[in-house]
Amino acid sequence: MASFVHTVGHLVYRFDSLKDVMAKASPARSGDFLAGVAASNDGERVAAQMALANIPLTHFLNEALIPYEADEVTRLIIDTHDAQAFAPVSHLTVGGLRDWLLSEEADEDSLRALAPGLTPEMAAAVSKIMRVQDLILVAQKIRVVTRFRGTMGLRGRLSTRLQPNHPTDEPAGIAASILDGLLYGNGDAMIGINPATDSIASICALLEMLDAIIQRYDIPTQACVLTHVTTSIEAINRGVPLDLVFQSIAGTEAANAGFGINLNVLQEGYEAGLSLKRGTLGQNLMYFETGQGSALSANAHHGVDQQTCETRAYAVARHFKPFLVNTVVGFIGPEYLYNGKQIIRAGLEDHFCGKLLGVPMGCDICYTNHAEADQDDMDTLLTLLGVAGINFIMGIPGSDDIMLNYQTTSFHDALYARQTLGLKPGPEFEAWLARTGIFTQADGRVRFGENLPPAFRQALAQLA
Amino acid sequence: MDHRTATPDNPWLALRTLTPARIALGRAGTSLPTGAQLDFQFAHAQARDAVHLPFDHAGLTAQLTERGRDSLVVHSAASDRDQYLQRPDLGRRLNEDSIAALRQHAEANPGGVDLAIVVADGLSALAVHRHTLPFLTRFEEQAAADGWTSAPVVLVEQGRVAVADEVGELLGARMTVMLIGERPGLSSPDSLGLYFTYAPRVGLTDAYRNCISNVRLEGLSYGMAAHRLLYLMREACRRQLSGVNLKDEAEVHSLDSDTPASQKGNFLLGKE
């Protein structure tokens, strides 16, 4: 294990290992203080960033932050590293990589080609020496396009997951939120429910219901019930229609064990999903959720800072060619990300690192009531991620998730981003919105139809 | 068009009866209308105020005294709210003075007790201010026949769930029941959580606890919460354990006609 010394003027800073430099170079956040790995003051933090900037990228291939023998995620990272893709930047340091990423040489094509040549640790390292504008500028160059029944991630597009959660999974209540979302033009990324009850019978009933709604109204979207991957496999075995296979993942083997999964189980879930051949445009069908702090909260971080652990989860994700990956950035609470500033930076880091590694990133732009954050902070992060070219965000009624008890972006928030940044939904869904008369979009301006679409008017009439 | 607010009427307002979600809010342009916008801000403000409301342990002590109950006030190792929110590890332990005080109490009252009731502010002091007395009244009525001996009620400032383990261990309690303010939701700033542990000791994980959540006027009633808690406690005394193993069995017993709700129809799919 290498140790690193950095001198600024007469001050000498020593770091025990690559892991230590990385942790101390991380912009300040509560989770790293909680773990006891953060820099002890601002000077030490910047000195660590300077030391990190000087480290050659090739060093990352020789010093694993979590030992190869002890962790299957490390083995996945090392064993799948593409040396040929790495070649264009292999002579660079971390600081040199930042400069290269900002340069004209780094464009959509060269960045796509580079992705399999970068390890998560390299991506995390360079993000630590980048400002917010750097994270946005580089991410904005990258496109990660995926397909199932709709196309995600094209330039000029922003998709939404319609999240119609209900505290008791009441079908009429879920349907009410689904219709609300559709009528505000949300739901092209997926209609994705967090179930309140995790029994296999309820999960299957929800899947049947989503499939029936999507078919009845011919909606070019995909359904997901966010249950454990083994429950999805069981549903598939029972012949239930299932589009996207969900799982929460983390960046270490031990943290994944805490979720009750490993790479083999994910592979089984992926293959079970593929066996259904339900995608009409493509077969990207895994949906993963992540978030900084998950490894630490499982006491499975091996002394690695939380942002680097998070980025390692993207190596797990990309192995399964996911449809979408969602960093649920402010959900975990203030002991990991204390306030709006920390949440905003973390969301941008996650999006940047994911995209750099070739992962179709979205973000649950969210907070809990015990975090020092509010709607203004979410507006800021939404705007920045919209500029950065994020694939998708959540859409829920009035920002208030009544099942999970947290606040995320609303149907209206997505419309705000469409109007101000000129972002359209995925092309198939855009055509459906125009066909049904919900809304059309020209020059960013959203124009709602005069009347409710006839099919939905009929459904509403049943309530009268 | 509502002429006072310039907001388009919402043609699917009828859906509001189907869910407590904030649906059919209408729109101003494509944004939230003023009314809905300020309603949300007020709900968030209430939740924030609940998180930061100081624990009125003096008031609670007075109420308990009136009911003839002794109490002890202690403090976790988290010195203030900011530290409490960022260092959950400190909220799970008592500070030095509190350890000494409880130790002293145990020495003066040797032999231990069956039950230690611990009340902590958690993430909503509002919840414990509102619900502690009425809940304990119902609970003690229902528990009278069990004849358990009790320690004074221990009030913990800046406490998290696991601090009850340390309290229980120091007092030599066979069981602890923790009443704690839950993380406020946007529409539930005063939700009380109950945590039960058999044979409490420092270092136990959540797997050793049973939780009864959402005790508040709009949620689980005091009577029902007390009933479920006593079921767990009696089972725990019989089997000498709490937590995951106990919970599984308790759930089997409470399985009523549990048809998954989503097998019923809904308006989007009509009457097929």
C-alpha cells in the first residue's frame, strides 16, 4: 500500500493510502465524518485533493481500495477493466484526466469509448477535484441511451418515473395518482410503485394491474414494482407480466449482502427478465437504486468514503446493462448528507460518475424532514441536473410521497424543467401525449389540450 | 377558470376521494397554484418545527408526578440537535452524568425490575408531548393484571431508539419499552413509535427489537397500540426473546382476512 506526502509551502501532509487520500479529498459531508474518514480541516482536504490530482491513473489498477480477495465488486471492477478503452488516458494523472475531460478532445463519442476503460475509483477520484460546473459540463457531453418499450437518454429529453405510491396499496388510490401523473405528462421512464406490502400475492396483483393499464391505454412505458429481485424472479416464474426487474444495490460485497443479494442473484434476475422478451425496442430491463451512505449504514464500507462506495455501485449496475439507475440522493438522512448543499453536490457527483462509467443515470431529487433542506434546494438540484442532461427524475403528486414519507420532485416540477430547459419526454411518449391530446411541446412551451382525452373521460365517468 | 386565482379548474378533482396523495392540484401555467404551493410549505414547516421543538421533560415530569409516577431525566451523548442529527451513534448512548445517575438509582434499588419505560424525543418531541400520558394510561390499565414491577419512567433528551438498551441494562430491567418521536412526515408531525426489547443490553441491533409504528390520532389508536405491545410482551416473557423471531409469530397470529387490496378493481380498468 502506497503512502502519499504532499507539501504546500512549509506544511507537510501525509496520507496512509490511496483510500485515505480519496476520503480526505472528498468535499465535506456528514457521512464521512460519521465514518471517521474525513479530512480534519479544510486545509487538509485541499492538500488531499492536490495529492490526488498528482496520482497516475495506472496506480488505481494496482492499489485496490477494498482487497480483491475480500470483495466480489472489486473483482468485477478489475476483471472487466478494458485496457484498450483505457489507453487514450492511461498516461494521465487524476488532475490530467480532469483537464482532458474538460477539453475538446472529450466529446460524446470519445467519452462513450472511454467508459469501459475507467474504474469507479478513477471516476470518483476525478469528481473530487471538480467543481459543480465541471461536473455539469462533462456530464452534459455524455449520452447513455437505453431502450425497452421507450427510449431513454436522448439529447434534449428528460424522462420521469411516475411514482403512484399509496400507504396501503389501494388499487383505486394508485390508479388516481397514475391518472394525475399521466394528465400532467409524466410517466415515460416507468410507472414504478414502491409497494407497502411485500407479500408475493400483492406484488403480483400490482404487476397485473400496471400491465393492464399500460395495455388498455396503449402507453409506451414500462412497469415496475420495486420489490426484492428474488420476489421478481418468483413473480416471473408464476407467469406474471413483469417489465423491469428492480433491486437496490451498493458498492461493496458486504453491503450487497445486507440487501440480500450478490452478483449471481442479480444475474439470475436479469436472465429471468430477459426470458420474457417484453421489450419492443430493446432489452435494457434492470432498474437499480443506489445512494451515498448505504455501505456505511450497513457497516460495510471498509473505511472507504461514501461517494467512492457509491460510484462502485455503478460498476455493479453497468454489468447488467440497466434500463435506468436512480441515485436516491437525499432519502438516507442528514447523518450522511446534512443539508441542501451536501445533497446538491452529491446528486451532481453521482450523475457525473455514473454517466462517465456509461450508466443511464437518473436522480431521485429528494429530502427528508430532518435534513436541512427544502423545496428551494430541490429546485436548484433539478435545474442543475436538467442542464447536466439527466436521463430521468421522479414524478409524484405534489412532491409528497405519502407511503415513504419523504419529498421528491412533483409532476409540476418536471413541467417546470421542460419549459425552462426545453426538454421533451422520450420520443415514443411524446407522440402518445400528442395523440391522446394531453399536451404538445414546441420551443419548450408546453401546450395542454383543451379537453380531457376521451378514454380517460370515460374512466372518470365511472366514478360519478 | 376560478376568477379569483386565475387557475384552471381541475376536471379530475373527483379522484381526491380515492387517495390522500396531493393529486388534482390544478396548475398556474404549468406550475403549482398559489394555494397548493402554500399548503405544502405549511406542512413542511410543521414537520420542521416538530424536529426542532425542544423536549419539555419538565412538563412531562410534572404530568407523571400528578399520576403518581416517578421519573428520571437523563441526556444522551449528543450535546445538541445539530450533533444529534449528524451523529446517530451519540444519540444511542448516555452521557457520563446520566450513566452515573442511573447507576446510583440501581444501587439504591437493588434487584432489578421487570419493566423500564423510556421516553425519548427522537425526531419529534411533539409526538411524545402529545401521546406519552394518554398512551401510558391505556397501557397501564391493560397491563395491571400482569403485575410487573417498574422502574421510574426515564426521560432521555436527544435520544435514539437504542439508548433504551443502555438504560435497561443499567437499571437491571428484564424488558424495556421505548416511546419515541418518529421522523415527521409531511402530514404526520406527531407520530409516536414504540420499541420493545427483552433482555436489553448495550450493542443489540434492531433485529432484537419489535416496533409498533404510527401511534397518533389519525393513525394507530392508543388502545390498539397497547394491545399489540402487551401481546408482544407476554409472548416475550414466555419465550424469553424479542425481535425478529418473536415478530414473525406475532404476525401470523394477527393475519386476518388478508386479501391483497390490489385484487379489487379500479376505475382505470373498469368493470370487466
